[in-house]
Amino acid sequence: MARTSQARASNLKVEPGRPKPQVVRIGPKGVITIPEENRKAMDVAPGKYVTAIQIGRNLMLSPDINDFLVLAEEFQAKMANAGISSEQLLADQESARQRLYEELYGHDAQKRARRRA
């Protein structure tokens, strides 16, 4: 199934110059392998530390916490200017995740999710 998920993620249409989503598997001890393309873009190598930031049910990895903090401040300012609160973003998170899942995996995504539950 991981190959199918990876194939569908690689077929997702994204804006030119933006990275495509990568599907990674979590190993028995919780270890994930960051794809080579992402490691190069992040300039990380074995032994180097990254910062893991949990946002709701999502996990973001950053090679530099300062980059993340600047990005977070810019994002907060844009959301405030648009009149959107953090609470609204988190409340809409599940429906946004479902839309992305359906884009990646097709119209029968809900059936698959129910079968896994």
C-alpha cells in the first residue's frame, strides 16, 4: 500500500517550484526516513539535529528553529490580517486533511478510512 500511496502523492499537482508531498513509513521504533530530496533541500545529514514541531495532529520538521519561528510569525500576521484565528484554523484542520486525502487517494477515501478504523 505504501507504494500506491507514494505513487498517488507523486501524481498530486502542485505549483511549479513547490515540493511534492512525500509518503514515509514509520518504523517499529518510531523512526522515519526523510527522503533524500527533502534531506538535500533541508541541508541535513546523518547525526544532524532537526526540530520537530507538532501542530494539531501534524508534525513539521525544521532544520533551524529560528526559520520556523519567523515563518510562524509571518503566518500569524497573514491570518490576523485575513481575520482568521488560530482556533478557526484548528477547527478546520480535519476537513482540510480530508480534502487533501481525497485529492491524493481518490473519491473512495472515506470508504478506505472507515475500513481502517
